[in-house]
Amino acid sequence: MVRVRQFLIGAPRNLFDPRIHQHLALIAFFAWVGLGSDGLSSSCYGPEEIFRQLGEHQHLALYLVGAVVVTVFLISASYGHIIEQFPFGGGGYLVATKLLGAGPGVVSGCALVVDYILTIAISVAAGCDAIFSFVPPSLQGLRLPSEFAVVGWLILLNMRGIKESVYVLTPIFLAFMVSHVGLIAFGVLRHAADLPHLLGGTVHETHAAISTMGIAGVAILLLRAFSLGGGTYTGIEAVSNGVGILREPRVENGKRTMMLMATSLAFTAGGILFCYLLNRVPFEAGKTLNASLWELLTRGWRLGSLDVGPGIVWLTLLSEGALLFVAAQTGFLDGPRTLAAMAVDEWVPKRFKNLSERLVTQNGVLTMGLAAALVLEYTKGAVALLVVMYSINVFLTFTLSQFGMARHWVQVRKEGKPWKRRLAVNAVGALVTATILVITATLKFREGGWVTLLATTALITLCIAIRRHYARVRRLMGSLDETLLDLPLAESRVTPELAPEGPTAIVLVESYNGLGVHTLLSMQRLLPRHYRNLIFVTTGLVDSAQFKGVDELGALERKVRSDLEHYVCMAQRMGLYAEYRYALGTDLVQELEDLCASLIKEFRRPVVFAGQLVFQRENLFTRTLHHETAFAVQRRLQFRGVQVIVLPIRVWERATA
């Protein structure tokens, strides 16, 4: 089983390798691949939605080409400011929490989590749509199973690690860029002589539209098309959310990645929309507008007697579909990181900040993948519905983040820092994204927008319930700390000595707190003066909050040693011999088992004691939110013939209700 796991996921990483962070971090180019692909992939469906909404007034698309390019760079510039202010990542959740408060923070965080789930779902669904555009009708039934298979493959890939997954997908990204840049350039240059006539035709069409609908009607048409094509701008926030995975210097690499992503998105999205207009691309049933465009551009391309047009279309659509799979990476890269940040603040179960042996937030990866599969099952992979569901939340996060930054510049304006231009960028950006949010949510509410709003509201409600539960338990633990951490113990007059042949109590503790002291005192009441030796054992759990550098690991180790020394001092004041053992690692239960196994060989008569919170009413909620570490260690050590006694710390309903 271990060999199979290592074959699929890879061997465990060395947590204490001084170069581990350098090895795992991404340079700007690979960050562009892993984080920028989400933005680029939106050019596969965003421009088409804009063009479709214009209906018979397609000449007006020229205005929206400029609007798309300006909006991409506007939002990117705004998020560049966020990268400067929050160089360790966290994106929309951290920005809203720090600048607007916990309430807007949890709203932004939940919106991001739902958005990243939908990122995976829409990317996979749109990718399969592109590939299945040329699959015979008899095989169309395999589309949904294929989508599930792709999600499973991406889960497995991300369980191996961030850099490995990005390396594997880089050729797909490059194939997309080469094929699309070449075809877009050809699609524009072949009509270079017609560009002056296009401008005149657009002016004429505008006057005709105004005479028919009025200025207000034309403005509403343009605003509707611009807003409902808002999927074009999704993914821009991914770089600021994932700054933590970039190589040092993070800020410079983050801003460089943002510029690469903004330039490539503005060129592809704006260029594709421009090509639709220049080449008068028709809508064809069963085909994406991009597929029709590529077919039209490559028609008649020959290499000698060989017709190469269809082959180029195939390769372009395959790269387009495959890039959409790469874009799903953003959900797997940033979704778990958002969950980990929320877990640190106790909005979601704390296990979401835990790392696997591959130093990946494994629980987050699995959750994002399984949730995306459920979304695909619910929507049956319908891209039109997924685009609506997807676009709402991302603009909610955009608006909160940019409003928070605008407020920040107002607050620091007297500190002598440059603020006017930055305030203008963030304020205008907030206005634009808020407009898109309101229009999209209003017009598309009945078409699927209500599902996103309902899911986000449900997640926010759940997060509030989780945080309240943790707060209640923390209050209980606080009362234990107040009662037990300052016990009036007299100094023992007898110097305790080690008795290797005597009974030994191995006491599992966490930090120096009331729970650990309660376990020690309960053991003494259960068997007074029986144990001659006390060995305090703990694991310094390295999670996403600590795994930022060697300094953080050093600080964690110092805290672990300090806590254990407090326990040893307390035991010695009680007249008992005591020492401690500890380890740092990512798997709490495994590390404790290994430490206990080594102590079993050292002491002949050991018994393991562990404290465990026991709730008056056990349910799925309490079992999910609290590690049952003591019971897990008990199950493992019993098969080694070691007695483990779990001492309950009772949590009464009145204390947690």
C-alpha cells in the first residue's frame, strides 16, 4: 500500500531540507503558467458571450474590445497594489479581513472558495466541450464521465505537489499561446486594409443604433454585453492569492507574473473579440464561436497538396481544451490556500491548514476536487450555466478587495506615502466590478445565479457556526487554564531520580495548557504515586501557517521545548522524575506513534496516557471539528501491545450551547 501511494503521489519530502522552500517555490514564468492560465482560459468563453449579447449590433464590439483591454489592466493594476501590501498571499480573504473586518472577510473567503470550486468545474467542462466539438455524436455521452476523469487526474497531480503539477502542464500552456497568438495575429493582419472601413462602419452602426434605440438603449446594450461577458476578467485575482508559492523576492515576482498574465489576457481576449468582428464569424449550432473562427481562418491552408487547415484547427482546439484543464489548476492552487488561511482564523475545520507528507494542503485539494465533481454532476457540465454561476462570486471578491484597498489609501493619506493615483485605480476598479456584479446577479439570477448566491450564503452560515463552536470550546479551555496553570504546588524536598525498571507514564500533551495539566492530575488521581517516571511527549505540528521558512520552524521548536519544560517543572515540584520527547512533523498521529514506539523500547513498563475532549452530545459536527488524536493513537499502539488510557475532558452542553 505504501509503495502504491508513493508511486502515485511521490515519496515524502524532507521538512528540514534548508532548500525545501526554494525547491517548492515558483519563478514568475511558471507562476504565469499555474496561476495565469485561469485568466487566459476565460478567453475561450468570455469574448463569445460578449459577442453573443450584442445580437444584430455586432459592429459595437469594437468599443468593447477597448473596454476589455482597459478593464484587464485596471483590475491587474489594482491587484498589483494588493501584492505590495500583502506579500505572503491570501488575496481577497486576507485583504477584506485586514482592511474591512472579520464579517466582510468571511464573505470574501466563502465567495473565493465557491468561486475556485466553480473554476475547476467550468474549466474542465469547457475544456471537454472544446475537445468534444469534433467528436462524433455517438460518443457525446462520454463527455460527463470524461470530465470526472479529468478532475480525478488533477486531484492526483496536485497531491504530488505544486511545482510538479505546473511542470507537467507547461507544454499545454505553451501550445495554447503559440497557436492562439499566431491565429489572432493572422486574423487581424489579413484584414489590415479593411481597418479604416471598420472604424467608419462602427460609427455608422452606432448612429443607426442610436436612432433606433436611443442613447440610453445603446448604453444599456453595451453595458449588458460588457457585464455578462465578465467571465473574461475572472482569474486576474489568482496571482495575488497565490503570492505565497512564488520564489523570493515574492513581490517583484508577483508583479512580474501579474504583468505577464494581464498582457497575455488582454491580447487573447481582446484579439479574439476583434477577430470575431473582422471576420464576421457566424454562430453555428454545436460549435463554440472560437471553433468557427479557427475554421474560417485556416480554410484553404495547404502544404503542397496536403490540406493542413483541419489539422491546425484540431491542434488549436485541443490546446484550448487542454489549457482549460490547466486553468483548473488555479482552483487547486489557490482554493486550498484560502481554506488554510480561513482555518487559521477558525472559520473552517482546523485540519484544512494541515500539510501532507508531500507538504501539500491535502484536505483542501480533496475538498476542492470532490466539490467540483458534485457541481459537474448537478449542472451536467453545462458551460452556459457554469459561466453564470462562476462570474458572480469573483466580482463580489473583486469589489470587496478593491473597496478595502481604496479605504486603506484614504486612511494612510497623511503618512506621506503616494496614495492619490492608487486610490483612483482601486476606486474606479471597485466601481467597475461592482457594476458588473449587480448587473450579472440581477439579469442571471433565475438562470443559475441563485444557486451561487445560495451556496455562498450557506457556506457563510456554516463558517459562522464553526467559529462560534470553536469560540465556545476555547472559553471552556480558558477556564481550565485559569484554574490549573497556576496551581499552588510546593517545591519537592526529594530530588527525583530515574527508575528505569519502575512503571513509566508516557503522557501525550499538546501545548502547555489546562488540558495537559488536567491529564496529568487525572492520571495522578487514578493511580496516586504509582508511576516513578513521567515522560511528556508532543509533536510540533507543522501546518501551512508555520511552513514559511526555516525561521518559523525554529520558532515552533523553541515553543515546543518551552511548553514541555513547563510540564517537567510541574512534575518535579510534585516529587516525580520527568523528562520529555518531541518531534516536528506534518502527521500528528504518526509522529506520536513513532515517539511512543521508541520509548517502549527504552522503558520496560510503560503506559500511555492521553487527554481527549468528550462532548455531551457527540455528532458529526463535533467529530469533524476536533481531532480525535488520543483515540487514533490508542488504536495504533494497542496493536503493539501497549496499554493506552484515554482520560476524558468533558464538555457539557450548557458550556457549549
